[in-house]
Amino acid sequence: MHERVERVFAFIEELIGELPVPSSHRELLRLHVEVSREQAEVYPERPAVQLPLLVHAAIAGDERPALPIAGACTLLYLGADLFDNVIDHELPPSWHARDPAEASLAATTLLAAVPQFALACLREQGTPPARLWALAHLFAETLLMMSAGEHEDLLFTERGDVRPEMCKTMTERKSGAEFALFAGAGAILATQDIELIDEYTAFGLCFGTATQICSDVWDIWKGENSPDLLNGKRTLPIVHALYTLRGESRERLQELLELVREGAERHDDVRELLLAAGSVHYTGLIAEIYRQRARHHLDGASPREPAGQALRTLLDRTSLLTPGEDTPH
């Protein structure tokens, strides 16, 4: 896994070095890329890197032709990650001395523009124009879906009528679609078999949704401060509790959700109510359902080995029992 990370980030560094932009803008892009590279050295399982390469190998027996795809997926992930940090006012220390507008500019460039330069590298490998168009369309379609999911996430913060099913659909759009791209793009490059592409795309969608749901639980529990609680996010555990609790318990939770936005003092009180509502158990079950669906689609694709086992290992690490260091947004 570490070797894939090294190859993908070396590809990205070379690509950024050749962009037709002033050097100051290249350095702006490198600022977030370098932070992500350091994180990936600690957590090499990063799906944006691993899924495109492994899916291509699982179909074609060779992951090397998918390097530009992995580069494009990783760049999109980096842009989405940085943009999410801007929205949530959680920019990493490397950005603290800079204007937040610069972070927004870098996020937009990494998210929308630079991945297309990565995809253009496929022409040099002789990739047919029809397949290049399919990949470009997939990236555009995914960005649209992720944007819609992000918008829903923002709207849910101010709504009191959000139901668990609505939250699951939002998570599929915001995070599931991203993983669907990671897996689907690798498949599109490797084969013209539509059914096989659909299996890997569905695998990615379910994998990404399960990963995000687990991340939402760990955000609330893994430390003294929960960024999601501080930002007033309505993630699945919160939505389920608000939907399930009645009377004074629900009123108490609503009151606490307002109070926790001012600091961490009442976070434990929120956690106790989520446990009492059965929301942690419910969320764990939903994550497991998505994980089993992902396993089903992967089995249906009959992947070649050893790539198939590597994909199953990545999926098995998506669990409420083992918090990951790298998750969707």
C-alpha cells in the first residue's frame, strides 16, 4: 500500500509542476498536497489511491495503467477535503497564516481543474476517445452529486424534520458517490463490460457510505471535542435520536445540541442521550448493511487475486470497532 501512495503522489507532484500557472499558484496547491502526503504515509489505506489501482488490477491483472486515474481521484479527494475544511472552519495549521480565500481557491482548483489534466495523461497510453469521454463524464457527474449531497448536509443543520432515510440518501450522495467514482473509474479504464463496471461502482457506493457513517459515529465519540457537534451537523446518529426520542427527552436533546455548539462541556450529555435512544446501535447496523452490500457487489464482480483480497481487506477495516484516520467528508 505504501508503494502505491508513493507512486500516486509522485505522479501528482510531477503533474502540478507542469501546470500552466504561475509558480505562486503551484505552491498554493502543493501546500495541501504535502499535508495529505504526510497523512497517507501514516494511513496508506487511502481509498482515493487504493481503489482505482486495485479495481483495475482486479479486472485486467495490472494496476499500472490506472496511475493517472488514481492521481485524478486523489486530487478530487484532496479538493473536497480542503473545501470541507473551509466550510467547517477546520483548516489545518499549514493554512492558518493564509487568507481562507486562498484555501477556497486551492480547493476549487484541486477539485475541478487539476483532475482533468491527470485524465489527459491517459491519451499518451492510447486510451480510446470514447473511454476518455466516459471518464470525464463520470468525474463531472460525481462532482454534481457530491455538491448536491453537501448542500443537503448544510440544509439539514437548520431543519428539524430530517428523517433517517433522508440522512442515508444524503450520505450516499455526498460520500458514497465519491467512492463509487474511485472504483468505477478504475473499472471503466479496464473493461467495456457494463455489468462489471456497475458492480464495482455499486461496491464503491456502499463502501463509501458505510465508511462515512462509521466516521460520523467516531467524530462524536473519539475525543473530548466533536467537530460535528460544534458545527451543528445532523449526522445519522443525531438524526435517529431526534426521530426516535419523544417528549422531554427529545426537547432535552434539542437543547443540548444548541449548547454544544458553544463548547465541549455538554458533549458527554449528548452522548448519553444517543446511547439511550439506541442511536449508536442503529447506526452500527446501518453501516454493517452497507458493508455487506459492498461485499455482495464485490463478490459479484469475481475479482482477480491478489487484488480481490486487498479490496476485501480495505472493506473489512470499515467498522465502528476500528476508527480510521482517513474518511470521506
